[in-house]
Amino acid sequence: MQSRFNCFRKDRDWHPDEGDLLLYLDGEQPSRKAARIRLHLEACWACRVGAEKTSQTISSFMDYRNRILLPSLPSAAEHRGGFEGKLHALAVQTPDNRPSWSTMLARVRAWGGNALRAPLAAGVAAVLVLGLAVAASYVWSPTVNAQRLLAQASAMEDAHDNNPNLVLHRSLRMEKRKYGDKQLLLRRRIDLWHSGARGITARRVYDDSGKLVAGEWSERNGSSAVYETGARPEIGTRSRMIPKVLDSPDDLWEYDLSAGSFEGLTGTAAHARVDNQGNDFVVHYEPRDRTENNRLLSAALTVRKDDFRAVALEVTVREPESPGIPAGPGTPVVYSIVESSFEQRPAREVNPQVFQTDAELLASPLPAKQGDAAADLQMETTYLLDQVGATLGQEVTVTVGADGKLHVEGVLATESRRAQIIKALAPVRHNPVAVINLITVAEALQRKRVEPAVATTAGTQAESASIPLFDQLSQYFEANTASDSSLDVRAKIQRLSEQVLEDSGEAMRHAWVLKRLANAIPPAEIGNLSETTHNQYLCMVAAHAQKVGERTGKLRLELAPILFPDGISPGMAEEGSGATPADLTVAVRQLFEAASQNDAAIQYGFSVTTGQAAQGAAKVQEIQHSLLQAEQLSKWLRQAANAGNCSPESQRK
Amino acid sequence: MRLNPEVPAPAAITAGSSVLLLTQKPMDLEQNVVHVYETLRTQVCQYLTATFGDPAEAEDITQETFLRLYVHWSSGKTIAENRLRSWIFRVAHNLAIDRTRSAKFIRELASEEYSAAALQVPDGGSDPEETLLDRERFNAVRRGLALLSKQESRCLHLRAEGFCYREIAEILNISVSSAAEFLRRAMRKMAR
């Protein structure tokens, strides 16, 4: 029985110190000592309590660490995008993995281990020295892989293009020169705006005299509308850009100065070469197919090293056979696009009008008086489209082409939407003058698949942010909220902001329809319309002006008690009866301006941003002024249009 | 960044073992570094913040650490599987020390911030007594942490990350017995 309780009596005068106990608890003691301590703890209550106390200290620390410390530390999750960018940039500039010196020497040693004999020693040594010299240049000359460089640059472009807080503005210079003597044949200036939030790119082309000669408005889904003075708009997709610019290189202005587009032009760029030139990389590409079937002779893209932005492109192409071109058919010509300025602006600071189609490009391509029948048909078609909301957002365009026909074109989101619009166009669909070309986005993409826009995972807004008018809104809601919960106030501010932004955006959509209507038909020709189409025109103006008025009135009611506590009044609208169409057109443009200003001020004041609270107050007066003006003008327009005998009956004709 | 979906992800990296692929195409290597970064970045960043302060600097150093991993691998060098994690912590630690020396770290241990956080102990449930006890306990830990030297604090946090004494010694460039001693002192101060 004694042996049952007589455990390690001989060790009872020895006690592990706290260091030993900690090492034991951490599994760091050698096995023999660990066994000794384990047995001792079984026998010694004092040491066991000491060990348990250490365990409790560890437990408290870990609890504190997990519940308090770690949650208060940054998760670093939001930095992934930035890290990938840095890593990719590093990868591009890091030489490919080469055999190391040690490996090479080991190989040489292995090869020569038994072979090296005295007579050969001198020769082998010479070869070795030469080999090492070659290897040194091989190892220490960084080579940049074109595909990786373009992929990196493309990733950076995607990140820029999709940043909702920024608007990109670039100025480019395009030149066309003879291949041999570099004689200048053509020069254009390209002005490009891109909104990351809206996914819209507006590209304007100016000739040497600074006159706007063409423009392209494209959207993130690939749809594109190209306007050139004297030609009817081309509605299509950006996917057709590459073959188009090769067939008609003067249209190179439509081409993006970007790594992504360069990849599209050169295929995979698998055999492209990269030159390291100072602050730039230059990717040179020459197609292997040198036959006449291939118009592209060479291409070179310059990419800046510091931000991987494409800043210059030079392409040499065979001029397509076409009369009147000085270089002659099949003659090589050199096109270059060079960036002359680049800026990124906060979206809120950019006037939305830079994304609007210019009136001179929208003007009818038939400067001569168009036939009354065509004008009537144009107005009737626009009216029919308006009835199904297809004029909102410029889904479908209606233009009179150089062929004298009415072209109804659009790229629609879905098949059902196309069916709806075609049904709406039934009254004009069989008119021989009407050419209807409506395709879905899917069809457009099928013609030549474009690479889908890559949704950026980086750059999510992680900053603590607010809206510039937060202080004013907060004061109002705190004074008018029974609960003292700051959450209630924040929720109310958020709800109001969302509502205000939606109302302003909706007003803007209708203002756009009005502007396009005003641009569609010159004021002088409105009087020549048939009574029915004239009424339809006025009805559309009245209806959309009413929508603008409704939304701006709603905005005024929503914002007045908060931002204009002293009250504002829309004022008495001027009498609109008897107004001439020219007045109506002017009023439409003024209304559009007012709605644009209002939308810009509201977007600024109510969109989440950082550090702008101090400037929020400055927008209050601006909002007040533009709201008042828009509401007055819309009322004036509605009255003027109604005075033009617009009635529900006539609308249904 | 466009990842190649056909490239298999490397095996999971756990606290005890790490797996890495050393002879790969560049894009594979990048993806693997990203994978390791995603696996370990939070631990590294939190360790740096807890022991050096300034979260922004900590994140910067964390990223630099993984970029160095890429350079290390792309130059053909290897890291033993079971040493990858301690390699990363060691590089991060050394980078942080370098920055501390060059006074780039704006703040040393920002214990005040964590003290403030400790005042907001989450409810342990509906029991106010439990919440009060938690608060007392955490205050005691906080007081103990405030007494620690830099090395004691680093050893403690690395131990909490699961590193053994040898690894802690490697990361901090000290002997194993020094690591043990720093930990012993840390525990003693914490237990007061």
C-alpha cells in the first residue's frame, strides 16, 4: 500500500522555478526534465497552483489579445489590391529566374570533376572564365517580359478606369506621317474624359484650327456612338475598333492609348520586345505575317515605369487602297499618338457637361433643308420611342443620314427591351424611309467578343467618410428627432441623401431628353412640321419639362426645411403662351444648364466623400439657386408647350 | 490583377507548417506570394502594430516583407517549409527595427490606444457582473503589458502567435535562453 502513495518522496525538496514551469507549460523542457516536473506537479500542490497561475495569466492575455487587441488593430484586408500592384510591378522589373552562380559553378565542377586533367586544365580554365563572363552579363542584364509588362499596365488601367471617385482627363496628339520622309499628313488633338463612376468615356477630336470635328461617347458595356461632322452617327461597340482602325487608320483617334488596346492590336504580344529607355519601357511589336493581308507593319507602345501608364503609341500600317490619299495604296504610313497631358480629378469637381454630346456633333448631318416628310417621320419616331422611355439615357438614336433616310439605331440591354421598342415603332417600321437597326448588347459582343471589364477589387472606400453637408443635415435632424440616438440621425441623413441623389439624377435624365429634342430639329424647321408631329414635339417637351419640374419641386420640398429654413419660392413663371419655337429651344437649353448645375451641386453636397465638410455650406446657395431656376424654367416650358395645343387627345394621335 | 485560374493554389499554410513552391513560372510565383501574403499578412501586420505601433507603417512593412519574399524566391533561393513563417516574421521584424532606428516609425508602442479600446469591453452576455469581471481582468492585463520591455513584449506577442522559443529567438536575433528569460519576465510582470 505504501508504494501507492509514495510518489517521488525523494524529490519533494526540489521545486521547479517559474521559468522551469513556463518552459514545461510551453513544451520547451527536455523530455526527462519535463517528466520530472510533471510528476512533481502531481505531488506538489504549491507548484501546481503556480503552474495554474501561469496558465491563467496566459489565458487572460490571450483573451485580451483576441477580444480587445486584435479587433482594434488594422486587418490589412483593404490593402490587398495595393500589394498586388506593387508585387506585379516588382515582378515586371525583376529578371527572370536564371541559374545562380553557385548552380553554374556546381555544374561546371560536376562536368569537369573527373575530366579535368593537367593538359586540359588551361583550356578549361579559359572556357570557364569566358563562360562566367557571359553568365555575368546574362544574370545581371534584367529582361522585361512584354506580356507581363502589358498585363501589369493593363491592370493599372483597369484600376484607374474603375475608380468611382476619379475622372480621368487626357490630352493626346495624333499625327500621321509618311513613312519615308516623315512628312506630316494629318494632325489632330484628342481630348478624352473618363468617369469611373459612370463608366462613360467622352472623346473629342479637334483639327489643327481647334475646330471640333468628331467625337465618340462610349460606355463600360462596350457600346459606342461615334459622331463626325457631316456624317450620321455610328452606333456600335468598341470591340470593332481594332479591325476598324486598321481598315481606316485615320480613325485611330478612336483607339485607346492603353496597354489593353495594344494587346488587342498585337494579339498576345508573345514575341514583342521590350526596350528599357530611361523612365520608360518601350514595347516593340512586329507581326510575323508580313503579307499584304496584314495592314499592320509594326507597333510600339511606350509605358512609363513609375505608374505603368501608356503614354505614346506609334503604328506603321499599309495605307488601305482609297482614292485621294496622298500616300497611295499599300504605302506605309506612320501614325503616332502621344499623351500631352494627364490628370485625375475628384469626380465631384468635374462639370458633368464634359460627358455630354456636343451640340455641333448632334446637329443634323443634312445642313440643307431636310424634307418635311423626313422631319415629320423623325419627330414621330422620336415620339414613339419616348412613349416607351427609350429616349431616356440615349438608348436609341434617331438621325437623318446622308442617304436621306431615317436611321433608328441602338444597342439594347436585353432581347425583351428590343422587342418592346420594335413594337412601339410599329407605326413607322414599314416606312421605306426608316432604317431600323436595333441590336442587343449580347449580339454586339458576339460579333467580336470584347474582353469584359474587370471589376476592380482594389480601392474600395475604406476611409471614414461623410458627406459635405453632413453638419447641416445633422443639426437639423438632431433638433427634429425625438430619439437622441446618433444612429437615427445618421440613418435619416443617409436616407435623405439617397433620395435627393435619385431625384436629382431623374431630373437630369429628363433634362437630357429635352436637350436631345431641341438638338434634333433646328428651331426654324419646327414650324414646318405637320400639326400632328408638331403637337407630338410639344407634348414631349411638356411631358419631360413637367418631369424635371416635379423632381426639382420635390427636391425643394425635401431640402427647404433643412437647407433653406428662411424659405424659397419658385416664383411666378413667365407667361409661356405665344412663345415661338426658338424661345422654346432656348428655354430647353437653359433648363438643361440649370438641371446640370443643380445635379452637380447635389452630387457634390450629398455624395460620400472625405474631409469636405467645410466646403459643404458653400453648396447650399448653389443648390438653392439652381433648384429655383430649374423649377421656373420647367414650369415656363410646360406652359409654353401646352399653349402649343398639346392635349392628351393629340398625344394619342 | 488577372490571375491564372489554371494555376493550382499552393497548399494551405498553417501556424506550424508552411509549404512553398520554389521552381515555378514567374506568374505562379507571384500568385504564390499573394497566397502567402493573404495567409499571413494579418498576423504579421498585427504583430508589428502591437509591438512597434503605427498601423500604417506596419502595413507598409508587411507589404515590403512579402515583396522581399518574392525577390528571395525569384532569385532561386529557398526557404525550408517549416521555416517560412518565422522567416517572414524575422524579415518584418528586422525591417521594423531598421525603421525604428531611422525614426521612421512615428510612434512606438501606442498602448494608450489599446487602453482606450480596453474600456470598450464587449458585453460578455447579459450578465453585467461578467462584463465587470472581464473589464477588471483586461485592465490587469493592460497594466501588465505597460510594464513590459520591448523585447519582453515582442517575445510575448510572438509566443501568442504560436512560435516556439527557437523561432522567437530566430526572429528577434537573440539566443533561445534569452527568449525564455524574456518570456519568464513578461509572465511575472503580467501576473502581478
